[in-house]
Amino acid sequence: MTESFWCDHIWLDGVWARHVRLTLADGCVASLTRDVAPAPQDERCAIVLPGLPNLHSHAFQRAMAGLTERAGPHGDSFWSWRDLMYRFNARIGPDEMRAIAAMAYVEMLESGFTRVGEFHYLHHAPDGQAYADPAEMAAALCAAAQTSGIAMTLLPVFYAHAGFGGQPPSSAQARFISDIDGYARLLEASRAHVSRLPDGVVGVAPHSLRAVTPDELVALIPLAGQGPIHIHIAEQMREVEDCLAFNQQRPVEWLLDHAPVDARWCLVHATHMTQAETSRLAHSGAVAGLCPITEANLGDGLFPAAAYLEAGGAFGIGSDSNVLINAFEELRLLEYGQRLSLRARNVLAAPGQSSGARLFEAVVRGGGRALRASGAVESYALAPGAPADMVTLNATHPALFACSGDEILDAAIFAASASPVDCVYRRGRRIVSGGRHVARDAVVADYRRALEALRA
């Protein structure tokens, strides 16, 4: 394993530096030395960035990517997509989960993600019965993380109801359903599996306000301990309308009034908010979890990003349904959605600021916070004490010719049709080289066998 890297250009907590040596110890950054010449033992890197946190993934949905793009007889929406997803997941067992997740995680690493927040709700056997190990499916995800090398924040989901008011779940939701005691056992077993992964983190994930009653939400929060708390919220207008009908409040409004939302929380999507909700969420300290590719694919709508950033809000990005896994495309689509909506350019950047740098810094900080990804190093930057999770860009990529400083990020996000990622290091170990994961061939073969069995 390389113990020192010499970086021609390196992004250090929002600031570009030149000619920097990173020295490692036990897979973490031990020291940074600036303005030095390369030494014979150094691995030389042209452009170095911190790995990106992917704060929201449903790994198993990678296997159904491209299978829901045929129009139905009566129009399509998130809800018709969900029905198809329910039918597809009924055939996935632990072996299939491991193979599918490993493929998704390999693709994440190749695109520059080095940690995944796995929002995991496919807990039980197809008939709804718990496995002998209640965290059997979580164990499969951990095995996939180990195979790929990605860092894992596992977010076991509590899911109990089909709608507001504690509506009984449907038979199609049987694999997701827990009561509080069963969930506590699932959480304990999940922690045992994740403890065997380097830098593993476990949080708590009430699925949504429609799937969790207020009393259940109160009972869940203490189970998180110091870990993160993630929840889907206000993704679809029907959800907002149902919440208004039952609670006489909108979802984000209700959550902020009834739960101790703070910096431990990640509100995933939060697409449909009023100006007041947007401001309150920004000031709560919580992170908004945005998934632009999936939100576009499902027709969710556009998050009010400009107003949210103006109010000082934190956000990160996730690959969610994994219909297309591409970290830089998530950032590009986030900005382009705002441009199309507001008919303006460089919407999310402050005056004089680079759009690429603004986006990249925001998601590194926000995503790191949401996943509690780096211990004492809150920003998830490359700094002493942080894991050496790094991405190098290909300096020979035509989009990056003659670029320096923030121009590198602008070009990588907005001007590179092919991925600019060259190598990816996790705890200093190179697991992607030349844009290709070292285990890709074996993982692809396993994934192909799983899909052929599922689609037979």
C-alpha cells in the first residue's frame, strides 16, 4: 500500500493547493506537507479530490434500471413505478442482493463516490418472515461493500404502514415491515455486521411519515444513538396532499414541529416545500438529501435549491434508485434543473464563485455530515485524521486541458462527456485504476448470473 502521495493539484477543504505530499498511517492521512518536490517513494498524482459521499442508495434497484421506461395504459408516475418495483423485489434473496449491490458499489466507486448511505428496507424473506439472522439481507450488503471496498453507512429502515394514520401494509410490502421490538433486533444484528467493515457507520431510517406513526417516530429516535437519522419526505405531491388531509400540515412543516430535527438528520428529497419550510429546514442544521437523476427519472419535481442555499442550507447528493450511477452527472443535473426552472445561469454559485466548486464543496461537506463519514473530521476533507479516500482525475482528459484551480471542477462537471475519474483510493488502497475497478470482471460476471436468474 502506498504510504505517501505527491499531488500536483489537490483540493483541500475548499481551497486548491499545489505540490503537496500526503503521508498516510493506517489508511488515514497522517500529515500534509505543502510546496515540496516529489520524492522517489511518492506515488505521483496530477489532480486529487476527496472521495464523494453518496448519501442515499437503494442498491437492489440497480437490477431494475431500464425496465420501467415503457408507458402504461393510464399514465405513469412515481406510484406506478413503485408498483413495478414491488413486483421485482419479490424475487431477490441474499445472494442476489449481494451480487446486485456489489455491481452498484463498483459503479459508484468508478464514478468518484467512496462512501454509500444504504437506505435499506428489503429485510425479510419474500413471504414476510424474518430470516434466522434478522439482518441477513444487511449482511449481504456488507459483503458487497467488502468486495467493492466502498465505505458503508448502513441505514436500516423502519417501515410499518401503507399510509398516514397507521394504515395496514399491503402484501407487496411484507418484506419491509417491522414493529419497534423487531426493528430493534434488526438494528442490533445490523450493527454486528457493519462493525466488521472499516469505518462502518449505522444509523436509523424511519422510511417516511406515511410509513411511521408519530408514536413510532418518537420510539425510533433514541435507537439512533449518535448515528445519523434519515427519512424520505415530501418527494411527491400526493404525499404532501395526504399529509395535509391527515395532519393539517405539510410533511416538512409537520416534521420540524414534532421531531428534534438537527444536524444528525438527513431529509431525503424534500422536493415540495413552501418558502417557510425551505427556510426552516435550512436553519435546522439538517442536510437535504438530493438525488437529481432519480428525481428526474421518477418525475418528482425540482428541489428549491437556490432559495435553500440562500438561507444557508446544507445538502448532499445520492444515487437513490441507481438507474444511472454517475457522481458528476448528479451535480450537473442539479445545477441544470435550477437553470431551466429559473431561466438563469450559475444559479447555485455566489457572485464571482465557480459553480463547480460551489456544488462540489457543498456535497462533500453536507454528504459527509449526513453519513457521519469521517469521525472527528466533520468536513470529510482530506485532512490529518481522515481516511485517505481520494479520487484522482485524468489530466489527459481533453476537458481538463490547461485547467487550473476551480476550472478543473467546472470542466469535470459541465464539460466532460466521458468520466474524468482516473483512480480511486479507499483508505489509501487503489481500487479503481484507469477508471476501472480492480474487481470489475468478477463482479460483472456475478451480477449477470443474478440478473439472468431474476429475469428467467
